[in-house]
Amino acid sequence: MIVSRAIQYGFEQLLTADVEVYLVGGAIRDLFLQKESADFDFVTTEPLDELHTRVKHATYIDTNQPLVTINSPYGVFEVSALNGRLYDNLSARDFTMNACALDANGVVIDPFHGRAALEKGQLQTVRSTSLREDPLRVLRAVRFSVEYDLTRTTIRQEMDGAKASVQQVANERIGKEVERAIMSDRWLTIFEQLCEEQILPAFATCSKLEVATVDLNNPLSQMERWLVVHQLLGTEEVGFPYKPGVTAKDITKKVTQLLQVVNRRIERMPTDVELFYEGLVNHLTAENVHQAMTAQGRSRHKELVKRFNQLPIQSLRDLAITPTQMIDELHGKPGPWIQRLLHTLAVCVINKEIVNDKKLLLHKARELYNETSIT
């Protein structure tokens, strides 16, 4: 089989006397499909600590299943130990298309006929117990079948028998798989089929996602895709797949912050104060989601950018007075009242009730300080 220069380079780095090396998994599947692959997983009989010492740019990662990563001009190679026979290694994998290997001579080892299954357009498991052994594979089955246009007919009974056990899988593992789905070129179809299969708790009450209403002419970021899925699900709270431990915490927090902005944008454009406090980037994100959800032809990006640039101030730091100057002017003591007063002044400036001038702001601050319980 003709292989890429990247694969050749990998074998050149790993091969040495009396050592067996095989390329395994997704890279072989992509070779069958004549697709470029960034998935370079090797197995070797060489002890990993020796490999780590011998090969340049190698990093030893000591986990439950230790591996060595090698930075190369073609990407990152991941190398794990081949303990026992290659057949045993392949037989422990999920689907036949992923249970293949390639040796250094370009010979394909395909003991479970993964290539034939691909040619038939079928997703097949290596063993009838594969999905029950690891229910996460049910999610992978949906993603793989969509990405590679494969039917799940031959594993239908296995999937139905393993669905209920998906909830027992660790959130972290589910989160990684769901994030792979959201980054897929066919992410929306994957989530539609997850909904139809009712595999995950968040999809349990959803019989169908109205994906036909989503306009995908403009590319969406990962964050924007999360928001679209949330809108399609129609849930009121931030639940799966946003809760901590299911997706990265930064994504969880960001999605939570953006949901309110997106929901409001579906109803109306933001006020100047909302644009100021929530930020231009967040509102541009909300605009992208709104445009995708409504198939609205005209984007309001330019309008939002123009409005933001015309704001008298774009952050609290732009105010013509500082907290120290306020304390000196009002003879107050440091405390939460300072931030409250600054925010009140900022709103006044944004709403053009007062000019952003130090003297005027200090005068306004004294009025507010004396007339309200802001302290």
C-alpha cells in the first residue's frame, strides 16, 4: 500500500534492530478511504523508556496506559507499548475499520475485515460484546457512521443493548467524545442522530432536532456550535454537555455567559449598556448564532462594531476618573462602594447623561454619594 511521507517518517524514527513497529487505528482507516490523516498511532515492542531516550523530541507520558509522544514535521506521533500479540491488540479495539495495522513494509494486517466493511458502507464491531464492554463506543458509533457515511444496521441490536449503560461512563470521557462530535465537519447531523437515538440524558426528551432550520453557509466556531446545539435542544438551564467535567471548564463558563446574550439577541438587538458590559466579541458571537438559527440573510456585524466603536467609553478604565481620585474627592474609605459608583458613572456616560470629563464626573460622583445609599 502506498503511504504518505509522514507515515514513512514515523517508521524511520521508530524502527530499530529486533523491534516490531506497527501503525494502527484511524490512520489505516483513512488510508483505505484515501483521506489525509492527522491520527498517527504506533505500537512498538521496544520498551517505552528506551524509546524515549533514543528518539529526539520524544516525551514520556506516564498514565494508566503509558505512551510516548514524538513531535515531528508532520505532526505528533503517539507510541504505545505492544504487549503480547498484535492480534490481541487489534481484537481489543472498537470497530473493524479501526482494528487494522500497517507494518514497515507497507503490508496491511486486517484480521477482522475492516476494509471490506468500509467498502460495504457498514459500521461493524470487532466483537458482539464490544459496545457493552465500553458503552462510550455507542457515541463513537454515531459519530463514525455519520462522518464516514456508514450504516449502523449490523450493530443495531448491540447499540440498543448498550444505550442504557452510557450514563455510567465517566463524564470526562463523554465530554471528550462530545467535543470530537462538535468539531466534526458534520457536527449538526451527529447531534441530530444522537437526539434520534436518545443516547444521552440531555437528548432523552428530544425526539428530533430541527436542524433543517439552521443556516450553515457561514462557518461557526466551536463555541458557536455549542450555542446552536443548546438552542436546538431548547433547554432552559445549562445542562449536558456543558456541566463541569463533561466539557472543559473554560467552555462551560463561557457558554453559560453567552447563553443569556444569545437568547436576548433572538428577541432584539443589545442596548449600548449591554454592548459595553458584555463586550463586542460576545455580541458578535451571538450575532453569528442568531444568523445561523434564523437563516437571516443580513448580518448586523458592521452595525455592532460601529456602535461599539462609537461608545464614549469601552471599559471602566476609560473613565476620566480613577478609584483613588474618587476616594480623595469624597474622603471615603476603600470598599465595594467604589466599584458600584464607578459602574453607575459608566452607565451615565454610555447613556450620554454626562460627558466623560474628570471634573464633571467627580461632581456627579459627589451627588450620587450624598443622595443615595451607594456606600
